Amino acid sequence: MSQFWDAKVPSHWEVHPGLAVLAENRRKNDGLIESQVLSLSYGRVVVKPVEKQRGLVPDSYESYQILVPGDIVVRPTDLQNDQASIRVGHVKDRGIITSAYIGLRARGSWSDAYAYHYLAVVDSSKRIYGMGSGLRQQLGWPDLKRMPCLVPPPEEQAAIVRYLAHANARIDKAIVAKRRLIALLEEEKKAIADMLLGQLDEGAREVRHVLSQLVDCEHKTAPFVEGEPYWVLRTSSVKSGEIVWSGAYTTDAASYEVWTSRAVPEPGDVIFTREAPVGEAAVIPDGRRVALGQRTVLMKVRKEIMDPQFLVYQVYAGLPRRPISLATQGSTVGHFNMDDIGWMRVAVPDIEVQRQLVNKIEDANSDANEAIDKTQSEIALLHEFRTRLVADVVTGQVDVRSIVATLPDAPEATAELAADSDDEFGDLQEEGL
């Protein structure tokens, strides 16, 4: 066995430069011959819905590259600042994607499926961040064509691909089951809130009357800067009444100042999503400086008449739920303008009654919240296991040939995994080019 990176590689495998097993895609969309737009989102190359193709006009597609099934796409930008993105995707549909990405196809001794798995390991193992050049450490074809590439015999490549298809199907099935459990627990929590708040209309008034300010977001994307203490809360950061920090990202002090010039979000304020999706809300907690991402608004609550957490519970189970539901009927997106939000009616009982109801809901939800936290940790462990397993198999640390001989012809069918967040992350990637 020879040494490669930090691992020993089977002696019958070869190592070639990328130029021997990869070719750069040079198919340009001259004459606008293709119109289906693709997007790299969470490691998947997906067809981008027309309603999400913001800021583009047809002529701009002339500069895009054409991809075909089997191609591989790599997002090469900003390696120094962004080490969280999944940068490699395998193309399943013919379409076009920005030429700021690197399009590749397997050649020579590589199959396209093994090539994809190999490049995904280069990405997930963070090897990709030692490559590239320039101020923002941009990756280019010259870096990839010099990159050392493992080349197992063709029959072993096929075995690796087949084994990973089965392994990923089983892992996906486990993750889907755990996400369904979380959804059921969230439904249980909603039922409790509905029981306590569903018919409550005491002191009803428009939400603008219980706020000192209702502040819209900047209608542009704040830059991502890793390691800074300023957090941008996007729509993917607000889910089921909680702040989801994995859906947020950090920016720098100068950007934070710009994005909080209208108002500084403070602990006890409420963030509300006005689109994609509409109608998620959460109380901003202590401990982090935050700014609004796109399609969110800030509610500065008058705490002498409205408990912020009581307001959030009403968004999911009180008077605001009806207009929120109406906003999404017949639409995959849904949208609230600022007047829609300000005119939503909320119940305003005595502040002590509000606090008592909040305590009842939280006490009733404690077991469900504990189960949700445990299940989310299990999902994270499954993702970690997958990353390690794929790396070991693709680099020859685990010989799967004898295992593959016992597998059925097709992997077990499983439901498509939902994205960990909405497509805004993909939008952020493209807008940041």
C-alpha cells in the first residue's frame, strides 16, 4: 500500500493528476440554446424554480455554461472565508449554471459516479481549502488538473459506487424516519398551543399597536465572513418558534453596522419571516449580536403590554394564524408586505395572564422538546457517520468488494431527503459571487 494524504492506499490502485481523469467543461450557452437554470444547493444540483431566478434577465444566460447528466460542478469561490458550504454536486438534469462555477466531466480511467464521490471527499475532508489562490483563495481548473487523484480498477470503482448507493439509501431512510418523528412532536406541541390559545381573542388589536417599531430588512444579502461575532438571521434561521443557528451565518462589523442602521435587534425582540416561508417567528435570545437577513422583519415589542414569547405562540396558534394561512393558499411561496404584518390581529389579555399561558405551554412541551433535541443529535451523528464512511470507502481504507457481492441489485428505495434549509443558502452562494 502507498501513502496518500493521511491514509494508506491499496497498492493496486493508481494515482494520477486531475488532468488525466477530469476534463473542464467548455460548453457555453451561446445563442441561449438552453433555458433550464440549475443551482447548487446543499450539495445537490437542482432545477431552479422560475420564481427564484431573481435579478437575472434572459441575456445574462448567454454567459452560462451548459451541463449534462453525469457532469460534476464545483463552487470555487471564497475558499478562505467560507468553509461550511458543500461545494461539489453531481448533475442529474441538463441545464445551465453560472460560469463562475467549475464544470467537470470524468475521462480516462474514472467513471463519473466515482469521480463525484472522490471530489466530494476532497471537499468534505477540507482538502479543497488548501488549494486555490488569490486574495479570496479562489479555486481554478489549474488547481484541479494538478490535484492527485486515486484511480481504483474500473470494477472496484463500480463496487464502491454500488456500495455507497446502498449505504446512503439506508442512512437516508434512518434520517427521514427521525425527521418524521420530529414533525410529529412539533404537531404535538402545536396541538397544545391550539388548545390554550386557539379561541383566545381577549383585548384583540392590530399587532402594530403592541410594538414600538416594525422594521423591514435590507433587501440585499449581507456578505458572509467566517469567524465574526455578528450573526445574520435568514428565513432558514427561524423555524417552529426557535432560532436555528445552523441556518444563520456571520458577517463583519462594517456590514453589521449597515444591516442594523434601521434598528438593532435586541434580546426580547421578535423576528418574523415575511416570505419563503411566511409566518415563522422567534424571540431573539441573549448572547449574540444579530442582524436581519432578507425576507425577515423585526418586531420591537412593547413588553409592558405584550410578552414576546406569548406573541410568538400566537403566530403559530392564535389570531395571526388565519391570515398567515391565507397568504400561502394556492402559492408555493407566500408573501406578506409590511402592512399585512402590522394589521394582523393578536389577543392582548392582561400581561400576567400572558405569562401564565406561556408557562403552561412550556411545561407541557418540555418532554417533546427533550425528544426533539435528542433526535436532532442523532441526525447529526448519522451525517458524521456518512461523511467518514464515504471517505474511508472512496480512499480504499475499507474494501467493499466482498460486501457488494451480497447486496441486492438495486438500493432500497427511500423518500427524498428534505433540504436542511430553504434554498436561500443557494441564493446566498450565487449572490456572493
